[in-house]
Amino acid sequence: MKDYKVQASMTVEMSFLMPMILFLIMGCILAVFYYHDKNILSGAAYETAVVGSTKAREKEGIKEGELETLFYQRAKDKCIMFVNLQVSVRAGKEEIEVVAGASRKYMKISVAKRAAVTEPEKKIRDLRRIKG
């Protein structure tokens, strides 16, 4: 039978490598959550801006408070890691702008989406009038 000389160098090397490997894995998971949450906030902000631009054409228009409530409803039941949601809505005659942000400890996400207030009915009527 052969006698093998056992060395503990592999144990020492692994005790240095394993925390680094676990750190990289946790960093990847955190990055995935970051981009996941950013996409959710971006989608909710864009939907809010588009709904606001559609409702802004109505006679009574749209209030910024209604759009903020709509944004919070869109982002409320989602599985997001960032908890401190803030939103500011600016409703003008030409454009609806939704700026949303969230933070957790040392990480922050900020998203800005805009939608133009268009009047497609007016353009269609003008084209039909020209064609005769």
C-alpha cells in the first residue's frame, strides 16, 4: 500500500477562495434584482405616462395626483426589493412626464418616462377633409 503525504494547502486556499466565490454569486443575484426592479419601475412609469397622455385629451383633463396614484397601483403588488418608492408627475399641455425613484440602503434607481399628448382624431379629420 502506498503512503500519501497529505498537505493542508488545499484547505487553506479554499478558505480564501470560497468567500470570494460566494461574494460573486451574491453580487450577481443583487444585480439581477436591481435590473428586475428597474424594469418594473420603468414599465409602471411608462404605462402611467401613456394613460395620462390619453386622458389629458379629455375635457376635464388629468390631475397629477391621479397619475401618482395610478403609478403606485401599478408598482404596488410587484415583487421588488427596493421599498422606498417616490414618484413625481408633471402634466403639461404638450407632454406628461413621470419621474420615479426607489432606494434601499446604498442602492438607488431612478427612471424618467415621457409621453406626448397627441390629438390623432384632429389629424384624421383634417386628412379626411383634405381628401374630400
